[in-house]
Amino acid sequence: MAKVLIINGPNLNMLGQRPKDHYGSLTLSEINALIIKENANHFELDFFQSNSEGEIVTKIQNSLDVAGIIINPAAYTHTSIAIRDALELYRGPIVEVHLSDVDKRDDFRKINFIRDLCTASFSGKKQDSYLDAIKYLKKLK
Ligand code: DQA
């Protein structure tokens, strides 16, 4: 079974306690359960969350053989050349996800170091952004 890596960056382990108007009320485990349901055994899913930039870089480097990457780099979207450079090593489809609509919030969230490397981006639909991402990869593969 082809594997898809789902990466969540810093503070996404605190979903459920973060501002609900931007991020919804579900915890990351609850969102992951919805993704598993939507996936319906199409892919093997590897869920990875880290608050550390280096751990995310290393995880990407060690996963270059997966069939797809879904990534919400959280705040690192707007700051991390290191995560961008790691993603540049990957040859398959990269799907960017955000719970909130990062393009319509603070100016600093409009800076995006990964967007141009991604084959698709889903944002602003809270947990449904992740479901759109897995649906997109299922159609692709
Ligand atoms: C986020 C948006 C980022 O700007 C923010 O730093 C996050 C979450 C989102 O999913 O909407 O932590 O990536």
C-alpha cells in the first residue's frame, strides 16, 4: 500500500485550545481520526507532529520514498527556509494545508516559503482543509 506522510508543525498539538475562530474546536487526534475515515484504507498514513524545525526537516529527509506529503508547517510556513529546502528534495506531490485562511490574515502570514513547491494548497476550511488534501491525493493516485 502506498504511504502518505502527514506533517503538522508547531502548536498544532494544542488544537482544541487555540483560537476557535481560526482553527476550529477539534483536537489534532480528532482531525487525524477524520482523515483516517476519509482515507478509507486507500493509503498507509504516517502521522507526524513536531514543534521542532529540525525534527520536521529530518522526517522529510527520511521519507523521500512516500507517495505523497500533506504538510501544515504552521508558523514555519512563514519562516522556514530549512523546511522548504527539505521539501525541495522530495519528487512526489506536496499538498499544503492550513486550518485558517493564511492569505487573509496578518501580513506576516502572507509570507509563504513552501507554496510554490506544492502541487495543491487547501486553507481556510478548518479540519476540512485536511480532508480536501487527502481527497486530492486519492484522485491523483
Ligand atoms: C496555520 C496558520 C499559521 O499561520 C499558524 O502559525 C498556525 C496554523 C493554520 O493551520 O491555519 O499555527 O498553519
